[in-house]
Amino acid sequence: MPYLGSPPQSGFITTAKQRVTSSTNNYVDLDNAISSLADVIVWVNFVKQDSTNLSLTSSTRITLGGTLVSSDIVEIAYLGKAVNTQTPGTATVTNDMLAGSITESKLAGSIGLNKLSATGTKSSSTFLRGDNTFAAAGLTGWSTGGTQNSLIPSHTSQGIYLGVSSATASNLLSDYEFGTFTPDADPTNNSFSAKGTMSGFYTKVGNIVHYQIEISITTNGSASGNVEVYNLPFTTASSGLVHTVNHGRETQVNGSTFVTIQSVNTTTLVMLGPPFGNGAGYSLNGTYRV
């Protein structure tokens, strides 16, 4: 069975016992209350008495099978009642000594959880800390939810510091998202007669946006010059580079590549001198700072 501390040795535990002499009664009064004869072993003159010859008159009195004389010696051993134990030495309790589950109900019977006088509220979402205080499990200001109980911060400014062991603003990742958007496009000279499908995809990590755009032109008409593509998902940074430069490619007419530029504080980019034609398709990929 499980035990705490070192294996029991001589003197580690003493079973309660009682010795009666000089009695002339047909009973003995017990020093400790019992619930049945199975709780004790009785000897008369060092001869163990069969329980069928005894009767439990009350919780503290056993009636014997005969009347004692003054020279008789009665000895009673109380089974399972310890009166002297030895405190386990420091660092002597190991995992194997705790074999078998020690549950709350088992602890309650021996020390009583109420005797711990722990502060706080005990529940399925709290744990008992070393300072005897019930505390909420998990990180402060975070909860779980969504797909597979993912972590959710209580404020949008919260995040994770990457690459450092202390908090620095430049290492805080507090923003990430991805999605779709619907761009639109118009030439800087004249107009397209008919435009086709416009689609966009983006991923935003911190202050950087990555995008992919597909633009199709059904009928070019008199369009010429450059092409402005607007409705990007985020506004470019209001300071910094004069132009953010990326690239694009026409995929349906002649496969030519071209440069795209973005100014500050705008949701529009400009395709510089792309090839025009009926059925033109423009594929744009780029990154900009917000």
C-alpha cells in the first residue's frame, strides 16, 4: 500500500494497546472506543481469545467468556489505531511512495481540506498555489476559444514578444490576419469599355501587408497610360518611403512585366505602363508597410 516517508521501521509506528490486571470481573472496560470486536485482539494470560467467546457490550466494554481472578492478565491490542508516529525526514518522500492516486476525498478523510484554510475560490478552473491560495489557471488576461481552444487576448494590443527575453515594443507581434478584398482599376487616360473579374487576397503580419491581385479587362476601349488599382485592404504608412515599388505581369496579351508604385497614406497603387488590349489580365504581387 502507499506510504509517506521511509519504509516503516521499528519505532516508526506504535499500535495502541491496553493491559488489565487485578480484575475480578467478567468484562474489561476499554481505553478506546471500538465499533466491533474486529477492531481488537484480546489475550487472557497470553492466550488469544476467540471472538465467539466475547461480546461487545458497549463501544468501551467487552464481556468475557468467564470471570477473571486477580492474578489474570488481560491484554488488548487495538487494530489500526496508531498512538505514536515518526515524521518522515526531509526529502524522504519520493514518487514511488505515493503510488496510487491521492485524491481530494482521500485527503479530506485524513487532514480535512478545510484545515488548509486556503483563500480564493476552489473550482474546476482554479488550482492551489504554493502560498495556499486558489488562483485561476492560465495566463492573466488570456482566455481560450475558437478552433481547438486557441488563445485569445483580452485586449487587441496584447501579443507575443518574439526573439527577446524581455518586453520591447519593436518585438511585439500583436496583429495578424488574412482575407480577401475586391479591388478595382481604371486607366489614367480615357477608360476601359468593359472590365471583368477583380479579386484580391491579403495577409497582414504586424505592420506589413502582403497582397495578390488579379484584374481582367474584357474590352480595352480607348484606355492608355498607367492603371490605378484601388480599394487595397489597408492604407499605406503616412511617412517613410516616397514610393513603395513592386511588380506585376500581364498574363493574357503578351506576358510583359511592369513596375507598380504606391505613395504614402493611400489605398491605391499605380501600374506603370502596362500592356493594354482586349482580354488583358494583370497579376500583381507585392508588400507594403502600414
